Amino acid sequence: MKRFIIFTIAFLLLFINQLFSQGNFTPCFKTDITKGCAPLRIRPNDCSGAAASLIFYDYGDGRGPVPDKEVTYSRAGRYAITQYINTGGSGGMKTDGQYFIEVTNPANPAFDIQFCSNFVVNVTVSSKDFEDYFIDFGNGQNKTVKGGETASVKYSSSSPVRITVYGNATTANASCGSTQKMITPLERQPKGILRQVRVLSDDRVEVSFTLNSLTTNYRLLQNSLVSGDNKRIDLRSGSSSIVSPDRVSNFDFYRYRILALDQCGGEEEFASEAVSTLLLSVNTSIGRNSLAWNRLNDFGFVNYIVYRDDKPIRTITNPNTTTFIDTDVKCGQEYCYRIECTANGGTTKSISATKCIVASRESNPRAVAQFVANVVNENIEIRWQVPTDSKPQSTFLLRTDEQGNSTRIQVPNTPPFVDVSADLLNKDYCYKLFYVDECGNTSPESSIACPIRLVLTEEDNEVVLNWVATGVSSLAVEKLDLNNNPYRVIPNNSGTLIEAKINLDRQFTRYRIRGVVNGILVYSNIVSIRVKAQLIYPNAFSPNNDGLNDTFSVKGNFINEFRLQIFNRWGTLVYESTDLNASWDGRFNGELVPEGAYILTIEGKDDIGKKISERTILTIVK
């Protein structure tokens, strides 16, 4: 086979030599392209003037000189094309110098899009696989550029459009690869959203935001509300927050905006609403922590929210209200506050730094009011009213007896307190009260309160009541029934009441003093007296109708049950009655009984249930 090929080539050379033996031409040719991608078709353009039949080409593909007037390279590589012209005669073949063709594999071009304002778009081809690239802008315009070059186009609207870049010089021939991108031209750069401005503990400012485009450049504008100076801070693409290196103070605080930059001209565009810093100050005084902050003039104010220890305690909807007083504080306890302002219809927030303060230990506790000593269930009960702005942590009662002995008693912080250790039956007492508040400060002592102690002295025929009432008005003596309900009230401010026993309307009488202290009813202890039931009757009577002592009857006080029986000397019952109001006329079975001595018996009970039993001699005379 090899010998056959060699023989064929030799024959062709001999034939060419003979054919062109009478001509004298200089080899010359060009190609339209010298670089392309596989499969790349090359057609040499002859400029020698020789007949086509005398021209041969070695395309560098290993076939040697061939009469083919075009070649297609299917693989990447660097090929040398040589033209051969048969000169005829002894001169043989004349050749041109080597002409090189570079063939590469197909490659889809890479390109970047830059969105400018006013619908302008820049296209930069970053690939350099080919000498030239053809850009179809999708709106009827196109342009050929070198690798690395940029072409600009202006669209008429924001309607979506497709940009295609071809790896070829002059036509939309996709054989060398192409890349397409759908774009939407921009009239303005995409708006950035400023979400939050927060003052940190070191008084620097953290600004949080959303950048709505990864291709738009954004910048943070920091405007001093004191000096008016502006500072611009470039924002990194894809970032969501930044901490300003500047610190806020009472002498310098800021307003922030996000600016979008035109990628082509670099012009700044206001792309967000403004958000200002909140400066919070906290002071403490007696029973309160006072907060104050600067008024924000940001658009679309919604509210201020006051936070204490990370919990919201007050919402303020008036933008002109920039103070708050917290009275729900305890002395010596630390509280941490911050203010959050929501504005721009709820889309932005400004947050102050957290400020902590220890509540003041100063206080001015006032004495308790309505301090009263009363007697309840025969014990001394103490009541008082703590001032609403005071919070006792410990409360003490000072008790002084009639001999001047003083006792300090710690009592509950809330009334009432019952002094069960007091000997009310035998001693007079007076009380004062003071307390220590949560700040450790002591209140003044209260006014003096002395319970009313009632003393009853029983003499032969009288009951004597004595009492001392300090600071008590509208005094009265109450008589009580067995259920302690008053059935008679005797006004008496003298401190003494004397009653004759004979005038007592009840066998068992209970007394109590009633008075008024600071508009409050108070009572003394209860005392009582029991008098003996009385039966009164004569030891003789004369039933002779002379109008004198003609009947016999029994009178008595406080008798509840009664039975009278009269017997003659032989034990015969001649009279009986259970009616204390009845009388006997001396008759038995209709006849007057004889004169003489009779036996009288009385059985019964008094009002308090005590048994009554009497036996005596009754004499009947005529």
C-alpha cells in the first residue's frame, strides 16, 4: 500500500511538471480567517494567476499536496498551509511560504452585564478564545468587539430582552459557541431597604439593611444631625449589616440612608427612607427612674416602645412624647432600659443603646394614717393605712403600758395586727407604729392610739362603770344582749356611768363603750354584771274582807319559771299557782281556811336558768 502511494505522488509530480513547463507563476493566496473553532472550514483565495489545475495545497493535515481547494479542520490545532504551483520544465514546483491557521475547540463566550440607569446596559466580553465576538443586543442592534472589550446599548424601556454573544467575527454564527442572557433594563437602580439602626453598648451604630441587587453598588450615607457633615461608606455586595466606626453622643448623632450607585456614571441615587439614631438617657430619683430620648422626625412614625429588662412596658403613639417615668422600681435594684422606634409605616426601626441604672436608695417615707387601736373579741386589734407611695419591708409597733413600760413588737407589713400578749383586763395600753421601707429608710412614728378599757365596779346597790378614751369622740355606753347586740345606747362623754341595781332591766347586763377615732368606730372590752333574782311576799295575811291584806301574792324580778304551793298542818295542798301575777284569797274548796300556820314552798328558775327553791311558814289570821 505504501509503495502505491509513493508511486502515485511521483506520478502526479511528473504530470504537473510537464503540464506547467511553459508557465512562470509566483505562488500567492489568502484566507478569510486565520483563527476559528472546529469544525473550521478554510477556503484559500488564490492570487497567483495560475490556472486552478496547476495549484496544489498542503493543508498541514498530513495528506501532503492535494488539488483540493478547501479543507475542513475537525480537530483543534495549529495548521500550516502551503501553496504549490507546477512551473513546468526543469524548474518543477514553486512554493509559497507557510500560512498558519489556528483551530480551537468550540467555546461558549463568557460576558458580564452592567446595568446603568436610564435603560443603558454595558456588555463586556471576558472571553478571548476568538479574535472577535459578535453581540446581538436583542433590539435590532449588534456590534462586533474584541475579547475583553465593552459595548454599550440604550434601550427604550424596561421590557425584558435577550442578549446573545457569539464566538465569531461578523455574523450570528453559533458554530463557535454562543451564550444568551435575559435582562431587564433599569430606569433606576434597585432600591436598597434600610431595616434597622441600633446604637451599640460602645455607642457605635449598627445599621442593618437589605440590598436588592447583587450587581448594583450601594453606599451608606451617614449624616450628622449636629454638624451637618456627611460620611459615605461603601457596602459590600451581599452584606446585610455594617457597624459605623463613629460613636454617637449628646453632641453628635446621625441619620442614615442607603444610596444606590449608577454602575456606569457612579451617580448617587437616594434609594431608602431615612432612619435616625435614638439617644437614651436614664436618671434615678426617689421612687422613680426617668427616661428621656431625642425626638425622631423619620417619615411614617408608628410608635415608641419602652423596654425594661428586655420586656416591653409601655407603647407610646405620640411622636412628641419623648419621656417616660418608671415608678414601679425597687430601691437599690438595677434596671436596664432601651427605646425602640418604629417608623416608615412599620418597615424600619431605630433602637437605642441599652442603658442600665441602679434605682435610688433615697426615699421619704411618710407616717401611716388612720392608726386605730380597737377591741375585737376581747383582744386589742391595731389597724393602719400605709401611704400608697411607700413599700414597707418591716413594720414595728411600740406599746407602752400604764406604768411606762415600753415594748417593741415587729408586726406584719399589712394590717390588722392583734396583740394577744396584752393584758387588757388589768392594764391600759397605748400604741405607736413606724416602718422601714424598701430603701432602708425609717418612717416617722404614727399618732398615739389607745384602746378603750372599760372597768366595772359593783357596790351594794349600784353598778359603777369607768373608762379612759384618748382621742376618741362621740362616746356612748352600749347595753348588750346575750348575743352582744346593743339594745340600749346611752351617750356619755364623762368617762363614768353609775346605775342602781334596782333599775336594771335584765338580770344579766353586758356593757361596752363605743366611740369614733378618725371617722372609724371603735369599741372597748365588754364587762358584765349578774344580779340575784328576787322574790317578795308577806309571811302573813288576813282574808277577812276588811280591805287590808285580804289576799296573798308573790312578787319577783328576773323569774323565768315559778311554782307556788301552800300546805296545811296535815300536809293537804290548799293552794297552788304557776302564775307570778296571781293571788290567793285564803279559800280552799270555796271555804276560807282556818287561822293558823301553813307551809309555803316556791320552786322555779331565774332568767339565767339558776334554780330557785324556798320553804317558809305562812300565817293566816282573821
